[in-house]
Amino acid sequence: MEARSSPPFFVATLALFLAGCGDVDTTSRLEIEHDDAGDTTRVTADWTYRSAEVDVDLTVTTDYSGTGCVTTARLWVNEAAATPETHRLGETECPVLALTEQGDLVLHASPTGHDWSTEALRVDTERKHIELGPWTAPTTGVVTYRFTLSSSPCGTGCDCPTLRRRAGGMESVLDLGRRCN
């Protein structure tokens, strides 16, 4: 049997087609830093989402000190047909939002008991939602948790981003400020 090679044009076209139709690629990680005494000083979780439509990077960092802790976050969104956007959450006290060494996202001092750094981001470009979850607590089998970042219009040329945590029928919301063009 004779071996044939594909024409270079066909191979290049097929590669471009497959790259454009490729699956979504997501990664996540949790990093914990300790000081010389072995105390936790910083916990950082990173999530990435890559698709043909949009690329998203989300980083949440909680800095611990002897007097308390603060959480910051950075969201970078690069849609295929738009200019990349970066959104930042300034220093937020830990009773409002914290990331624990176990990877739990604690909103309004209410832990979930789950390592959210192991979850993949899901992105809905039409609704402009970014989600982690759902995750159902194995001890109850009833309470399902989900975090949703969204940015809804809230006036002429303004968006009002929020972080929502749903736990069963309960919802907790953190307003992330008003952004106007």
C-alpha cells in the first residue's frame, strides 16, 4: 500500500477549523503562602477560561495579618470582538469576602465547606455571567451552592456588577460598585 501525504493547504485549513471549533479550556489553582513563623499570610486562587468566543482570568487573593485580613480580586475578560477589560475589587474586609486555605469562598461570613479552587469557570457570553458551581454539599445532599459574577445594566451607560451566592433557596449578594462609561 502506498502512503500519501496531505497537501499543505488541506492540513492548514483543517488545523484552523479544529482550532476554531475547539473545546473550552479551563484551569484553576490554589496557592498558599506562609511567613517564617509558618502562619498563613496569603491565599490566592486563579481560574482561567479559554474559548473561541472569550478568554477570562479570575484571581481572588486574601491577605492575612495579625490584626485581620482583606480580600482583593481581579477579573480580566477578552471577548473576540471587543477590547479586553480588567475589573478590580479593592480591599474588602474578610467578614464580607474571604478565601480560606481550604479554597472556600466565604461570602458575608458564611462558609460553604467546599474547595472552590477545584471548580471550573463557566461563562455565558450572552447573559454576561461567570459561574462557579453548582456544587452540592454531600452531608445534606440538598443544599446546592453556586457563585455567579454578573454585570447588569443599571442606568444610562452604567453597569452594576454583583457577586451572588446561591445556597439552596437562599441568596447572598455582594455589590461590586457602579461602572459608567
